[in-house]
Amino acid sequence: MRRLTAPAPQENGYIAFRRSVGRSIETLELYSARFFGPGSSPFELTGALAVALLTISLVSGALLLLWYVPAPERASAELARLGREVPLGSLLRAVHRACAEILVLVILFHLVRMWATGRHLGPRARNFAIGLAALPLVGLIGWAGYTLPWDERAMVLLAWGREIAIAPDRWPIIGWLHLGSLSNALLFSPENQADQLLRMFALHVGGALVMIWVVLWHTRRVTPPRAGLPIPVWVGLALIVLLVAAGLPMGREPLLAFNPFAPPTVVAVDAIVCFPLLFYPLLGAPLLAALIVLIWVGLALLPRLEPSRPLVACVRESACVGCRLCLQDCPYGAIAMTPHPDPLRRSRGRETARVLPAHCNACGICVGSCGFDAIEIPALTSDEILARIDRALQPEEALPTESPNEGDVE
């Protein structure tokens, strides 16, 4: 079998910083697995937590649609009636908002974890970009959601969004493309409030459907896919959401009617979901929009800062149980057993597998032999690993034998 080779990676300041962050996160995962139990550490299930929060947000949003009416003259009144007359109505709105805020934090930690542990390299670079797209999408959905009450704050956020949408037309050179005019025509062209509110409602609901598609596309390329949560983690997540929702003043927030002759000088902006809007009064629309685009493009180009390196498997020490199955199945002798890094487990004689990079051929056999999802090849997807296992298990092609010359006689 042909060995995969690549130029040896050169250590630089960026890679040293990324690896130090990765070691800190792996240590956090190790001790959290000791506290929560194998397979139940929330720091290892960040992707599954994001899927669970999105599910809760969709369910709570669907329940809110039973009372909300997307009409300018009724939107605020119906939401006020929801908090005043419907049992737990304010708590339902708070749960919907709390899920959005926690979802942003979980996605941020998930992106940092994937970057720090090298899971954003190779074929996963595209999947990393897909995950990056989910973050501004959540912000856009949240911004549209804050305009749905059609109150004083909604009018201010709507005006800010319109200015940011047309900001690309004010950029040098790029402004010639008139991208801002296109986005303004799609979102802010209606002349009456009823049509404008319907567009914000469609953006909020339609954006949620697009978010589901992005998550499904993202998890399809994850190795191994971990989209489900254990029951104890579900219970803990529900309690956290309820505690955060109980602390949000959703039922006490006034829904003030907008006065165009006396616009408010200060509005409350969500510091998590609508974080970039906190800088709008300071930077203005063109500069803020440019910074958002530049930061996103810079994050998407992070995999290009990494030098090429050979593909090797890696072991998640928090999930390894020391069963030695990978050691027995590896045909290249690339697995070694070492004492467990956890002092308590090490005192009990527990071991953990370790990959020897000089011998690893990245065939994926160890990934298939591990029943605890403790070994993976971060740069490869599930389909690519299965294809490598199939190639590794195929017998060597027999070499053709040379037939004797016709003139040779024994």
C-alpha cells in the first residue's frame, strides 16, 4: 500500500498558538468527561448541542405563530396579549430568545474547537466554511425576529438594517456592482408597512428553514456524525434554557409605538444575537459592513495558513477506553498504548491509545475498529475514510508470471 507523504509542517507562531488552544480544549474535554461521564461531556458535543438548540428554537417559534399576526396594527397588541393573558406566554417568548443567544455561543465555541484541534483542514475546510456561514445566518434571523413586534426598537433596527444593506454601494470599486441596491430591493422596497412586515416575517421563518438545510449539509460531512444527545445532556440543556429564559425580562419589556417625529436616542440591542449592531452608532453602516465581510473572509481563509502535512489518525483521549482493538487491527504498527493522562484512571491501570505518526498510513482501519468514536482522521470525511478502508482491505494484485520462451526446453 502506498504511503501518503507530504512536506513536514513548519512550526510558526500561528500554529503554536492554535495548538496551545487545542491542548487547552482537549484538557477541558478530558476532565469534563470525567465529571459528566463518557460520551456526555458538553464540550465534546458542541455540534449536537447546536442541533438541539435549533430544534427547541423551531418548536418554540412554531408555538408563537399560534398567537402572532404579521400585521402592523396587530403585531404589538398580539404579543402584549400573549404575555398578559396566555399562561406562560412570556416564558415561551423568553425560551425562543434564550435558545437563539445560547445557540450563537455554542456555534462560536464549536468553531473555535474545530479550528484549535485541526478539524478545519483538508477536505473539511469546505465544511468549516459552511459552519462559518451559520453564524451570520443566525444573526440575520435574529435581527428579523426583533423587527416582528413592529415597535419602536423594530423601526430603529429596520432603519439600521436598510443602511447596512445598501452600504456595499458606497465601497470603492465594489460599489460599481450595485449589490446594495439589489439587497435593498429584495428586503426594503415595499412602500407600505404591511408588505415590509411580511418580508421581515418571511425572512425570519424562511431563514430558519435555510438554517435547517445548512445544518443537515454540515452534519453530512462530519466524521463521525454526532447529532444526538444523551438523555442527561438533554435534561441539563433544558434546565439551562429555562434558567436563562427566566432571567430575561421579556414580559417586562415595553412595546412602545414608534413616533417618526421623535425617534428614540437609545434602543436596547441584543448583545449576543445582534452583536455587530452595537458598533453601528460608532462606525456607521459602510465601515461596519466592510468589517463584517473582511472578518468572515479572514476566518474562511484560516486553513490556507496551515502548511501541508501527512494525513494521520488522532485519538480523543477522553473517549478512549483502552480496549486495544485498534492496536490489534492496525496492519502498520502505528498504534501504541500509553498510561492514561488522567491520574485517577492511570492509578487504576487504565491505558489510552496513541498514534505513531511515522508509521500511520491514514488507511482508516483503526477508525472502523473503534466502537467508541475515539479515533478519527480529522482531515477526512466519513465517505473518504470508508473508501480508504475498502482499498486497504483489498488483496494485493497478483503479479503476472513470466511464461517461458518457446525455444527453452527442459
